Amino acid sequence: MLEHSRDEIEPVIEAIRRWAIGHPKAGEPFMVVRGHAFSPQTFLEAVLEHSEFAAPFLEYVFEQAREEGVPPREIIDRETRKQR
């Protein structure tokens, strides 16, 4: 369960939203988790719905950000830049 405020999570969700909308293959699967295939768009939907798949991912993002001393949104933005 995420223990972060909406104000902390919203910039991360916005970064995921920008990534999903701008992804050249937004409708194509890029990841399979426990038998569920996710496209960038369906992954965004899972995050917005606070699904069982989203919480561990968001927790990972916050943990990485703490370790690196950067805002959590930077973790998503950095990975997005790598895909361009």
C-alpha cells in the first residue's frame, strides 16, 4: 500500500501520462506482469485505477528516487528520455 500523499503521487502520474500519450506504440504491449500484457496506455490506466500492479511500481519509483536523491518524477522522465 502506498503511503504517499496525492501531492507526492500526482507529478509521477503526470509523467507516466506524458510518456503513455507520447509513446510511438501506445497501444502495443511492452510488458507482461502476472499474465497481464500492458501497453503504455493500459499501464497508465492501471496506475490511475490504483490497481494491484500499480502500487509496487510506484513504490519502486519512490524508493529509487530516495536512493538517488531526486524527485520521483525524475525517475520516470529519465527513462522516458532513454526511449526517444
